[in-house]
Amino acid sequence: MTLLKPVLLSCVAGSALVMAGTAHAATDTASTPVVTTAAPGAVAASDATQTSTASQSGQANDRQSLTSSDIIVTGSLLAESVPTASLTTTQPQSAINHSYIDRVLTPVADFTKIAAITPGVTLTGTGNGTGLQESKLSIRGFKDGQFGMTYDSIPFNDTNDPTHHSLSFFPSNTVGTVVVDRGPGNASQLGQATFGGDVNLYSREVSDKAGGQIEAAGGSFNTWLARAELQTGQIDSLGGAKFLVTGNYTRSDGAMSWEGTLLRNIMAKGVVPIGTANTLTVLATYTQIRYYQQDNDGVWCGSPPDASSPTGYAPITKLTGRNCNPNSLVGMYGMDYGLSGPDVPTPSDPLAQNYYKFNRTDKKTDFEYIRLQSDLGGGFSMDNRLYMYGYTNHTNSGLDGFGTVGTPNTVYLSPADAVAKNAVPGIPGYHKLNKYRTWGYIGQVDYTFSKGRWRVGGWYEKSNSDRYTHDIDWVTGQPNYDQKINSSSPADIADRKYDQGSDWNQFQLFSEFEYKPIESLSITPGVKYVHFTRSIDAPVNQKSRTPLYLEHTWTKTLPFLTANYMAAKNWSFYFQYAQGFYVPDLSSFYVNDPNLGTALGTLKPMTTTNYQFGTVYHGERFSVDADIYKIDVNNLIVSCDGSTCPKNEQYNAGTIHFKGIEGQLNVLATTGLTLFVNGSINDAIDPSTGTQMKNAPRGTAGLGALYSHRGLNISWTAKYTGISYATDYNGDPSRRLYGISPYWISDFAINKDIGRHVRVGLNIDNLFNERTISKIKADTSGAPTDANGFQSGYGQYDLLYFTPPRQIMVDLRYEF
């Protein structure tokens, strides 16, 4: 509480200053008065304009943002139906309205599934079914953690590295709008990793009218969902305050064997006017999940045996998941093998590392904020946000993903056994804790005048983390003393992979000025200063397993310059020069080196220098946007291999070049029918080899046809992911290993209103049951090699990830 006092005082002091709903609201304009129906919760559009929901203080969108990511949702039918970019944007973006989420996506979809339809975005980790396991996004080849995420403009992420968990925070009942910004935004775009862009989630709107809904759904993999929502509407006795409560319950056996999932969530949100110039918004959400999955997940494949090969395994030019070693888990049980359990053909031996009872994860998360917006008069306004979120992860797991079915491994029951190598039969595994609590405050002041707008503000955040992994024998439940012992590691901690505390204190200061020399042109220069201090308090540090108590600070000043020119009321051009950044992960401390402080002192945060140019057109019956980009990744952080510097020590090396072209086309074909297509060509080139980086698809595409008329909604959508590679180029001039073939995933949905209160629906994800590899975790052990010593096949311990099987859900909704 002591730490929060200055923040609370600042918030209270600013409460007389924080903005209500009278400030400038961004608008998109249409060439003809075709728009007559607003998006859910939006202000009804006039004959000439499409008014943003951003004009409503305290709602899902943030009308103060100079980056148009927060003011994207317009009243146009196209914007309501399909992913769209704003006319006022200054960077490539795609926004998905709640109407699209509600009508097109399966009820169990999470925010990664929502964002995946947009250009340059790919989705992996869905093998257990849509919304039934933690999945990951990438944007233009930037992996999760290399782009930021926000919820109602508040950044959130893990604390060891800025990654995210799709199940753990914000299930779809808490999300109203998703905006994918393919760029670092302006100076006011906050986050720890605006390196490759931002995925901005916005909470459900609180309605002026009382009502609600109850929904039940069920389908494939014994999946069941129950959901409820209550809107109080404006309460006159409370000065027009309004509140929303929504809850979600999901359980499923999962598509993969014995990988069941349980999710519970509740969210409450209130918007309270204070006088005529202040609006207070409060939100709290709590999520609890449990699932069974090995920590080192994926399905073991391996090359098939070949007696004529020197290594005993056959060379393979292309891995399909259907040419695995017949003795591997894929070979024996198929691509939907997850964990073993008591049924057949899944192995029934409970003495297996992948027995489901040994591989359970329980998580609890919460996210809360208080936001006070005020109009000061004279063009001045202020916004204060005080927030907190927490994450607790208890994971039990077997040591590896290969099962060792019926063949117990070895464990060490005492420190003396470990020293003497007196191994006994057992099931090696571990218990892991990852727990953190983050507090923060964001404050900003805006001044709007005839020639533009000026904003200045800052962000302060503090986080505390506790992490450990302790090795266990799952036969006895007792410690397994199997960790390496060295001169500085006593034998009695040989069951601890790491015991580690860490925290950070960071702040960012920003200033930006939107200047409008003429009505149709906006030029926005800006600057942001980043100050990030991370400390570690580790009796047993990760990787090195030696004690480490250390603190280090990184700083960086980032410039920004963006422009938007309205060539016509419905046609704009934009340009962006901006720097994104990525603060070094906690892993930069994972070494045993007396010069670590010096090494950290020379380690610079990675940055991106972004040059992007694009155009947006909103016509009478179609909209189109397109962009080209060039991004240079500077101060690339890599880890030492131990030959020229201490193993795992990180250093800056080289530059990576990203470039590409992207576009979206939306067409209102006829009454009720909307068609869309989007696509991208994305290069992520390592200049040292001239080849595409690993895990960076060369292109993406999205297609869709959506029909909505008189309460009937029908949609077909498809997502294409281009060729990618699971590893970087290995120097073999004759081949590039670990290629992941291109694939399409199609989804279908139909729902119908019956009367005024009832809706029935059907969703089919992966309509054509496309089963292909979406990701590979490569391990070269046991791989065949050619005469030149290059790897010519696949390792015996490669782990594969597949696209999920067809998933059918039916749902019934009652609205009141």
C-alpha cells in the first residue's frame, strides 16, 4: 500500500481534471449516405458521417488516442461486419468489431482466434481445439512477446519475458473489439514490447439500456459452455451510472487424448458520471483455468529407421507427420495423441512421464483498473488510470514429452544418491510455480485547439515475481536430486532447477503534437523516454544454478513521426517513421559469470526502425486499404554457445530486415452480403545468410463471405498461412530443413434469430478437417547426415504440433 500512495494521491488530485465525453471525437466520412445502422453501441451515423464509438466516454474505445487504433470502430456496415482500417490511421491496422466476433466465431474462441483473420497474423498452438489450450500469435514473423498487448489501453504481459497466455486472461465474453496495429504507434502507445506492433483488446461496452442474455453451447470433444451477461442500463438514482456483469464457464475433454480443459471467468464493469465533466470507469475480471498438458508439449515423431543409413535412420526431404518413426507416439497413436490415460489405444501404464495425472496446470488471474476522465474546459482534458493484475501458475509435469511408456526412468532419492549416482527406478518430473503481481499508473493531459492537439503523459509500473521449478519423483512424490552439482551448488539443492525472485520498476514519459496545417493534413511528431530497472534475487538462478543478486537499468529515447492526409472525405494516405523497442528478458541474467554486471551494461535493448506507407479508401459499397513496410531490427540479442563467451550470456549481434506488402478489400456485394479478402507478403531476412528467419511465414491470406439479413447470419471464412521454417538455415546449399508447408483453415457459422429473444447457432471450425503441421520444436539428436556432414533428415526427438481436427459447436441464446 505504501508504494501505491503516491499513485493514489496523483489519481485523486487529477480527479478534478479527468475527461468526460465532450472532447474531440474522431470521425470517418462516407461519400454517400449508405450507412443507416450503427455498430453495436455506436452513435447512429448521420447521412454524411460515420461516428466512432470513441465519442462515448468510459466505453470500450478510447476517444483520446492520437493513434487511431482506439477510434477505429465506426458506424459503417462494412466496419461492423469485417476487419477494417480507419481513415484516420497512421499505421497499418485491422479492427474486428464485436458484431464479427459474435456472428462469425465459435463461442469458445479466444482473442488469438479473433485476431488471426487479419493480414500478416498467424496462429499456432491450437491442436487441442479452438479456445481449448494456450495458443500463440505472430505478426509479420514477430513472435509472441515481440509485440505488445493491451486491454482497454493498459499493457499486460508476463514478467520473465513479455509473452501472453490466451486462456489465462480475457476470454471472449470479456472482449468487445480487437485492433491489430502492425507498427509501434505514436509516442503515447505504451508497452514493454512495442517492437513488432500491438494487439489491442477492448472490453465489452456497458449499455444505456437494461437487458442481458444467457447462452449455452456444446459440441466436439465433449465441450460445454455456459455464459451469462447482465446490463443494468442507466440508473437514474445514481446519476446515470450503468453496470455490466458477465460470466463464462467452459469445460472440454479436448481434441488431444487426456488433455481436458476447465475455464471459469467473471467480469464486472461500471461507468459512473461524476457531475457533467467527469466519468469514472471501474473494471475487474477474474479467471480460473485447469488443464492437462505436458509442459514440454508437442507430439514425438522422429525419422523412420533405415538399416542402410550410417545413423540408422532414413533421410527425409519433407516432414508431413505421416512419415514418422513407427515407434514414435505419432507413429503408434496418431497426431491427436496428447497424454496417456486409462483407455485404449492410449497407453494405460500410469508409470509414464506423460500420464495425465502427472501433467496438470492450475492458473488463477485477475485484472482490475480504475479510470477517471475529465474535461477541464478551454480545450484541456486529463486521463488517469490506476491498475493491477496478477497471475499464479502451478504446473506439474513429466520431464520430457516422449512417454517412456512402461519403462520407468531413473531418479535420485537423496543428495548422497545423486553424488554416488545411485539411481533407482522412478518417474522424473517437476512442480513449477510462476507467480507475479503488477501495479501501474498512467496519466496524461491533452490540449485541443484549432490547429491540432498536444498530449503529454507518463506511465509507471512495478512488478514482483516468484518462480521456481523443483524436481520430483512422481512414483513417491518426493524430491528427485537430479540437477548438476558443482563447487558452488550444495548437494541438498540438487532437486531445484531454480528458485528465483525478480522485480522491475519502469517508467515511460511521452510527448506528441498533432499539427494540422490544413484541415486535411495531420502531422504528429513525438518522443518517448523509456527507463527500465530489473532486479533478480535468486538463491538458485535459472540455467547457472548459482546464487545471483543483481540489478540493472536500461534507458532509451525513441523518436516518432507520423502523418495522415485526407485526399478526399473517404480516401486517406498515411506515413509512419517510428522506433519500437524490446527490453532484455529476465534470461539476460541466467549466467554464472563474475563479469555479468559488465555484460549487462553493454547489452542494449533491441529496437525496430519502422518505415511504413499506406492508403485507406471507404467507398459506397467497398473499402480498401494497402501498405508497404520496411523494418530494421537493431541490436539483435542472441545467446552465446559457450565457445567464445560464457554459455547463455547474451549479447547484441547483427540486424534483421523485415519488409512486405499487405492489403484488405471489403465489398458490400448485395443486400446483406459482405465479401472480404486480405493478404500479405512478408519477408524476414537474415542478411548473414540471405534466408528467411525461422517461424516467419512468407505470406498470409484471409477470405470471407458473410450474409446477414432479417436475423439470419451465415459466414464462411478461411485463413492461409504460407511456407515457414522451424529452424534457421543450417548452411547446407542443397536443402533447407524443417520446412512447414502452407495450409488453409476454413470455418463456417450459421445462426438465426427466432422471435425477439432466442437465437440458435452452429459453428464448424476447420470445416474441411485440414490436418497438417503448424509448428515444429526441433531436436537434431539422432538425425541422419549426408556425406558432407549436413543434417539430411529429422531428429529422433523432434516434437510436432498439428492443426486441430474439425470442431463443431451448437449454441442456444436467450436475450432479455
